[in-house]
Amino acid sequence: MAELTTLESPGLDFKRRLKVDLFPTIWCPGCGIGTIMIQLAMVLDEMGLDETNTILVTGIGCTGRMGSYMKHESVYTLHGRTLPVAEAIKTVRPEMNVIVVSGDGDTASIGGNHLIHTVRRNARLTVLCNNNEIYGLTGGQTGPTTPTATRTLSSPGGNPNSPINLQGLIRSSSHAMYAKTTVYHQLHMRNVIREAIEHDGFSFVDITSQCIENNGRRIGFASANEMLTFYRKTYKRAPKGARQLAPFEIGVLYPDGHPSAGDGAAASTETGSAGTAAARGAAPGPAPVREKAPVSDEEKARRRAESQKRLALMARLDAAVKLDVATGKISLADALLAAGIDPDAAP
Ligand SMILES: Cc1ncc(C[n+]2csc(CCOP(=O)(O)OP(=O)(O)O)c2C)c(N)n1
Ligand code: SF4
Ligand SMILES: [Mg+2]
């Protein structure tokens, strides 16, 4: 049986990963966090990951509220302490998939020391960092990824400091995978979240997203839509084969020697946070290139059916085997064979 790997047509099945009865969420209208949650739910659903094999760990901040809206066991840790908690869970329950969802402040400021050492130890975790370049929850103070010169609640004259170089920090480990994406580039985000979960080592997805209320309006954006348009016009896919992402490039950087290394990014000597505010005055780039050719309705229906069949088959596997399939350790076909399940027989 051919291996089924589509991600393009998830349908609405991902809703089963969400506590929709708790909606509307606490997040401001137009906040980027909800988009990240939907994309994560889609990936989990596509991969067949559920509460039996996947745990979420979140920190304090607007981003940290995500755990309460998802149908997974989740730990709402102290501010800055997601990583030691996540690593402890992974240590005692290595068969579980552990996904950290945290803000840029939580991850790189108060949690920065943990980040250095979790990367160094190559903990088998995936971090989704909602990088809104601000302390959102507390009203919009300067954070570690706030670009230089950005006006914030705590730096009304403009941030005098340089943002932390997350890419460089993560890539200081020879094992870690680093991906950059944005809330505008939803298909790209979905694909890199999946790749990060599949990565056998520490993986970090740095997601530029909008905090319209406590950052965007202060730096001149009238709406969340304006911020998304800015991401669309400014961020470009990195060329294939490079080993570093330039500012405003999205892509994936794998460890050296990884089969996919060299597929993701552009060569550049510049690093660090690209900077929403700093780039506001820059001339807009050329019109963005579509991420993929349009897909016909027939093709979408075929992929949806394929995806549903995969999910139905995944549901018949033990949780541990399901996790191995979802993270690419074995193929679905091999797992079914080992379990004595005929993929073409009715369940
Ligand atoms: C130990 C501790 N220090 C400080 C705070 C106050 N605090 C709560 S959230 C937060 C920053 C949130 O920013 P970020 O992590 O980027 O998350 P966002 O709200 O932007 O999603 C701070 C400083 C706290 N709750 N606990
Ligand atoms: S304050 Fe900012 S990050 Fe927090 S919910 Fe509102 S828009 Fe989102
Ligand atoms: Mg933040």
C-alpha cells in the first residue's frame, strides 16, 4: 500500500482536537494565537496524534492559554518554566510526544537559560514559539525579540537594544532543527509544525504573529489584517540549499547531515529578529509568490478521502505504534502489517 502523507485538505476533522464548547477564546479579535492553534490541531489530527500519546506544555502569557482549549493533557507551567517541565515529562514518559507552546518572552527572556540548556541537551521536544515580538498579556512591554527602535509600553522612545538571535541560539546545537514561519503563511506553518514533530531531536518553530492590541496598533498598524498583509508582502521563502535564514525569510534549517539539510534556507550572514516595526518604512517587495499551484476540487476530495482513510487506519493501532507512525519511525503500511490489519478490509 502506498504511504499516505497529504496535509493539504484537512477538512473540519481537526475540530475534534479542540474544546469548541469553550469558544470564543479569551484572545483579542485578530490575535494570531488562534491561527497557530488551528494549524496545530490540523497537524495533530492529520498525524493521528491524540491525548493518548501527545502532551502539551504551555507557559504564562496570552499564548499559554492554548493548552486549555485543546483536548490533550496539558501543563500550564510557571512563566519561563515550560522547558524543564517538558523535559521532565519526556524523561519519565519517553513514549509520549511533548509539544511546548509558549510566547517569545516566556521562551527567550525569563526562560532563556532553560532554552540554552534544553537545546544543548537535545531534548526530544518540539517548541512552537508564538513570536509576537512583545509581552502581550501584560500590556505590551519590550521583550527579547522586540526589534530595535520599536516603540513599546516600556520603551516609548523606541527599544534601544538588539533582539535575541533565536536562529543562532537554536542552531548552536548540532542536533536541533529550526524553522521560521508566519501566521500569514498557514500551509507553510502547518508543514513545518509537522516536520518539527517528526524531527528526532530538539525542534523549534519560530512563528511570527500579530499582537494587534498591545503591539500592532502602537507601531502604526490599523488592524490585524494590515499586519497579515505586511507579513505576506515582506516574508519570502528562502532559496533551496542555503544554511541560514536571512531576515524576513521563512524556511527550515536541519542539522548538518540530516537527509533534508540544505533544502530549506537562504545563505546570509544576517541573523536575528527581522523586525515588524523596523521594516515598516522599507519599500514593499514584489508581489508574493503563491506557495503551491491551485488544487482542483477533485484533487481536494481525493486527498480528503485519503486522509480520512489514513486516520481510520491509525485509530486501529496502539498509541505507541501510532506515535511511531506519526513521527516517521515506521510507515503506516508496515505498522498495519505488523498488527495484522488489512488496510483494504472493512474495519
Ligand atoms: C515569574 C513571573 N514573572 C513575570 C510574570 C508576569 N508576566 C506574565 S506573562 C508575561 C510576559 C508574556 O509575554 P510572552 O511570553 O511573550 O507571551 P504573550 O503574552 O506575548 O503571548 C509576564 C512578564 C509572571 N507571571 N511570572
Ligand atoms: S494582547 Fe495581544 S497576544 Fe494577547 S490576546 Fe490580545 S492580541 Fe493576542
Ligand atoms: Mg509575546
